[in-house]
Amino acid sequence: MSFFDIQKALASGVFISGTSGSGKTNLAKLITNLLIQAGIRVYVFDPSQAWKTSDIPHRILITPNTTNLKFPKKTSVVFDISLLRVKEQRRFVEDFCREFFIQQVNTPEPYRMPTFLVFEEAQLYLQQSVMISKAGMEIMRIITTGRNYKIRYGLITQFAANVDKLPVKMTQQRYFGYSDELNDKKYLHSFLKGTEEYLDQLKVGEFFYNFQGQITKIQTPEFKQSITQQELPQTTLPTKPTPPKESYTPVEVVPWRYSMKLWEFLLLMGMLFLLAYGIGLGLSHGSEVGAVPSLPVFLAKFSAKKKQRRTKHHRMPDGKLVVCE
């Protein structure tokens, strides 16, 4: 089985991911060369000048002042949009896709030329949840219905987790290069079924190739003379090296041994309240209405009332009243 199927690419599309320097653009250039040799027109949207050295004969530099875009209609072209701002890049690609789609629809079926659109740095145009937003609507129309008008697409990204899953799921040929991003591995789990754990062990030019649910390991000819394919059963997958243990001095953490109970806390609060009230009594002066009585006055009144309660009166036979303690 080859590493690329032209008919499947024209039926569904291609997805390539991998961090910078993993070889994903070189793989895309190889695929586009095969498409061009098969008589398929290729249009590449290049925001990073990664296709500056490609074999595609026509390369057009797009500037903010570009108004009337003229280019050969029957040959492959690289549109260098690196001089545009991100919003301008999105607007240019959106406008191009809209006009090109209308052109293909208006062209009679026998005269429609098969065309493959390559979106370098696809995360710029097809962010998450792009189907429910206005951004990327013209691109999504080509992705969802372009097959009826002989238009297919290729997505290239170094941030797989930032690309909407729908256009990725619609492709039947997917290439996953080196990545050590945890978000990317989690995002790619549904496509690699556990093989994503080994993405950080791939070398430059090596990819996990998912073709109709079957995963193989390939290496592009740019980095090796022949393409090698290796099935990836669990028994032959390399084990991830165990990181060395760090040397450190353990620090003993001594917890607070005393834990105050609720009733103890309430008792302490009551004692503090009484202490504060006593201090307020001692500091206050006067006995006006509304003022807090001083501590000596309060104690004197309390003692007098107590003494009064203990005082007894006794009347003598001669009628005199005698006070007895």
C-alpha cells in the first residue's frame, strides 16, 4: 500500500499535522507534486513563505494593495499572503474561496478542472466551532460540498488542537508528525487510538499515517530514499524512556497539633466579650442616661443591693424597729 492515494484525496481530502520542523510541509509538497503530475490543479495559500522553494511554477505575492488578482487559470499557483495581517489573510482566502466556488458551479460539468486547495497554517481559517460562527463559512462550504464541483482540500497545521474537527474527520488520509503538546495528543486520540502517546518519539520526516482507520508509520522520501511502512502493534511500539529521578532533600512538614473545638471557640469569644465589656465599664465616666456606668459605681450598687437583701428588720415589744444584719 502506498503512502498516498490520489483518488481518496480527490474524494475526501488530506490532513497533515506536526510541530515546526517535523517535515509536514515537505510531505505536503510531495503530495502536491503527485497531484500535479496526475493533471490536478493545485492552489496553495501560504501565510509563512513555507512554499517559497516548492516546485509549483507560479508564485504570486499578495499585498494589501492588491485589488485585481490575475493569474493563470489552468496551472497551479502559490499565493504568498505573508505580507497581509491575519484579518487580511482570512479575508483574502474567504473571498477567493467564494469566487472560485461560484466559478466552478457556473462551469459546465465536462469542463470543470479538478482542483486541490491547500491551506497552510489551517488554524488561521478553521478555528474550533467554525461551523457556528461567520468566520470560515466560505471555506467550510468548499469542504462540505466542494466535492460535487471537483474541489478538494488539504489542511496543514502545527497546532492540531486549534483546528475544527469536522474538516479533519471528513478526510480519509491523515498524517501526524512529531508533537509533544498535551492538548494535541488529547485532540488526536480519536484518530490515533492510543498511538498519539508516541508522537514525541517520531523523527523528522516520520509520520503516523491514518488511512481508513488503519495506522502505519511512514517516512517521507525527502529524508529517506524509500518509503518504509511499519505496522504498529502494541508489542512492537517503543517504550517511552523513564525520566531520571530528581535528587532533593525531603522537608518535614509538622502540622499544628492542636485543633480548637467549636465549644472552646465559643467559650473563648465569651470571655473576650466580658473582658472588653469590663474594660469599657472601667474607662467610662459618669452615670448619665445612656452612658455606661463606671466600674466602681457598678460594684457599689451591686454590693448595696446584696447587702440590702441580707438585711432583716425586727420590731421590738415597745414598737421600735431594729435592723439586724
